[in-house]
Amino acid sequence: MSYFTELAQQYIDGSWRPGRGAWDIIDFNPYNGEKLASITVASADEVDEAYRAAERAQKSWADTNAYTRRLVFERALRLVEEREAEISDAIVDELGGTRLKAGFELHLAKEFLRESIQLALRPQGRVIPSPIDGKENRVYRVPVGVVGVISPFNFPFLLSLKSVAPALALGNGVVLKPHQNTPICGGSLVAKIFEDAGLPAGLLNVVITDIAEIGDALLTHPVPKVISFTGSDAVGQHVATVCASQFKHAVLELGGNSALTVLDDADVDYAVDAAVFSRYVHQGQVCMAANRILVDRKVEKEFTEKFVAKVRSLKVGDPRDPSTVIGPVINSNQAEAVSGVVDQALAEGATALLHGKTVGNLVEPSVLTGLPADSPVLRQEIFGPVALLIPFDGDEEAVAVANDTPYGLSGAVHTRDVERGVAFARRIDTGMIHVNDGTVHDEPLVAFGGEKRSGLGRLNGEATVEAFTTQKWISVQHGRSQFPF
């Protein structure tokens, strides 16, 4: 099937239909500008219909035997495996992902679907002792009800599934709003997979729309109890503020400014490979990407020469070509923003060891060094193929530089002494950090999330159970309570 022809619609209460909003989202291929689809946006009324449908369907779904619920996720996994080639093509066309990136995203998506099969059986109740004679305290894990999911453009299929599948597996209903640059891979395609897998109608709804049409209706609607948002820290701050005012729980996976640190005893060749991947995978449009590469001055010359040589060899071009490493960024605004960051750094006195050109949405890689210590560029997230090399003298300075950022999502440290690496990692104010590896990692069982402006809460494994369920205390008094009056 042609996903961009068949799925360019809203999916509400089990039916595919055009939106009733006032304008259309045009879905473009960021590499060649081809129009992929035109989708009339959903209105605020349709957001209401989607949430009400999820609310109605959720009650019987929550009462469904967990062993029965998990069959849907087993079928969904098989469908993704069967349709992997078509989904890969869609990722390449809609977001400019390379073949390598599409494979990486699909691998993780399948892993998270496998975990969702198990999550259906994960919530367990407890019986807790009471100081009162004859009292039995039962604590149940129950679904929160309905979850609103807002997903980003960079890994749309994975990051939609990462919240949608666990929330459904745990007995909730879901309303998903994908990013308007990736409405098919991040929205309609997910709905189609679950529809074909036999998910009951109404449980999962996809509204393709924008704040210009619906305002904050997705956040302020009374039905959802949890909003799971992945995106920028600026928008995340707004989501958190609105959710707090509505007494909703917000799970926020936001931006980063991660540091990959190369200590003086590192395996330099291996560190170069890790750093190049961590900075340039998917054109640097990854929240965990190594924005900053910190290198001890004792190995700075060797590392820099090898790093620049490897970056210079990366092929830029058509993402459909399997040999392409760097494809287009998502749109012209992003291309201009990345080019602007490079220009700003150079104006501040940075040196370009490699200065890539921008042609349309293709942004060639740049490598910058010599930024002044007070440069704002060092403290912001650069969502594009630009590496900042920062020399340091000794571990103490490296820790200070790595922590000098308002973000705290991921990181990495390279050293031949593993325990030295762990000791260093423990001092970095970040939610995740990896010894002798890259900065870009996500695993189904390990808590994923950031500190500072990189987010609130965690997902994956037990953290996902915490995010999408709540605890309910039911006590039973087997004797007779004594009341004071």
C-alpha cells in the first residue's frame, strides 16, 4: 500500500476520516521537495471526540484479561516485521532518514513492542501489613485511564510507539498527536498497525493538527490524566505549566547538550568512531547526540586529526542511497537555524576545522573549535551536523565543562580504566551516561530520561509502569474498628 495515499487522514473512534479544521498540513519529502500528502487538520471538536472515544473504550479494555490484551501486541510486532521494508521507505521519504537510520529506528521499535507484550502482565498488586488488628491493606496498580501522547519528528515511529504501546498494554486508552512534519510515520502508520493487529476501536486515536488550530485543547481537555511529550525544552516548559494547572501528570523527554569526554588514556581510534556516530547520526537531529566533544589536551592533536578526517569522509546526499550517511535535515527552517549557529560561532571567534555548505535542506558537516568559554553556542542544543571540540586539562576541568549546561540528558566518557570512567560518570549531572560507548542509546528495560531542562520523569521498564498506572489502596477490616465517638 502507499502509506502517504491511504493514511493521510485522521483516525478517530475506529474510523478513518478527513479533518474538519480550517487548513491543510502538506507533508513534504525534505530531500527532494516532493509532496507526499495533504491532510486537513483536526479541529478542537475532533480532539474532544478522540478523547471521548478513548474514555469509552478504555473501561472494557482495562477489564480485559491481560493475557488477552497482550495478543494485540504480539500481532503488532509481526506486522511491523512483515512490513519492515515499506516502513523503512516511509521513514526515508518523510523525514529524510538514511537507510542506516531507518534500520536503527525499526530495530528499536521492535524491541519496545516486544517489551510491551510483557508489560501487559507487569502490574502487580501488593498486600501491606497494617498496625490495626484485623485490617488487610491491598494496593492495586491500575491504569491511569487515558494518555495523551505528543511525538517529535526525528524518530517519529519509534517515539510514538514508545509511549503508545506501553500505555495501551497497561490498560489505557490513547490519543496521539504526531509532529506535523511526520504525520504518517509518527501517527497514521502507528494507528494502522494497531488497527490491523485487532486493537478494539476507539482505544487509539490519532489527531493530525497544530496548536494554531486547536490551541491547548490537547492538554487542557478533562479526559487525559497523563501527557507524554517528546520535543524541545521550550515547548516542554509550556506543556509542564499547562499540565500542572490542570492537575495532570506530565512525562517530558526534552532536548540535550550532551558531552562525550575523551580522557588522556582513551583508545583514541575507538573514541573517534564513537564520537562521529554520536554527533552525526541522523544529521545530528537526536536529543542524545554529542553536541560537545571534550578532549584532554594530551590526546587532542591525535584525536582532532582523526576525527576531522573521518567526518570529512561521510557521504552527504540522497537518503535512499545506502551509502549516504548524512541526509537532509527536516525542513528549511532547521537548515537555516543550523547554518546560523555555525555563523554565530565563527563570529564569536571559533575556528572551523571543517565548514560544511548548506544546499537546500542538505547541511554538510562542520567541526568547530576554539569557542570562547562564555559562548551561548556551548550551552544550547544544536539539532544538526555540527560538532564542537573543546580541549581540557585533567578530569576536574572536564567535569566542570561537561556540567556547564542547562541540559542533562546523556553523555559518554572514554578511558582504558573502567572504574575511572564510572567515577567520572557519577559526577556528571545527567540522566544517562555511558562508559566507553556513544551517547545515543535507548533500551526497553532501562530508565530513560534527563535532568535539568532535559525533562521530567522517566520511561522504559518499571518507569513506564509508574508513568502510565496509578496506585489504589483498598483496605478490608476483617474485625470491627473501634471509633472514638
